[in-house]
Amino acid sequence: IKDTRARTAAELAKRGFEVVPSATNFLWVKPPKLGAKALFEALRADKILVRYFPGARTGDYLRITIATDGEMMAFLSALDRLMA
């Protein structure tokens, strides 16, 4: 999980995401282009599930649980399609 989390965080940072440092099994990230809610809904329509918490302090961020390397690559591929 640590290696996958580090690779995913680096890939998200390359894509312009604000990535909060993490020692957990998830990443807390702020998307650079689409709002968090819009990206959450677009990913969900693509059958990729992340967490979104509406609220004054949390509404700009997504919680991304670290999964297998293959699942994280599918997630990143979906992001590339959605944010193009």
C-alpha cells in the first residue's frame, strides 16, 4: 500500500492535484480543474468510486482509497480522459 500510495500521489501531483501528505490507506486530494463534486460524479458514472464529503472545509477535496496497482492505473486513466 505504501508504494502504491506514493506512486499514485506522485502521478496526481504531476496532473496538478493538491495532495495532502498521507500515512494512511487513502489520499486526500484537491482537483486542479474540475470541482471535486463534478469529478466525483464523473468518476462514479465511469464506475470508479471515490469519496466526496460536501461541506465548507471538505467540499473541494476527494478521498481516494488506495487499491491494487491495476485499479489505481484504471483510476488514473479515467482521470486523464475526464480532465482532457
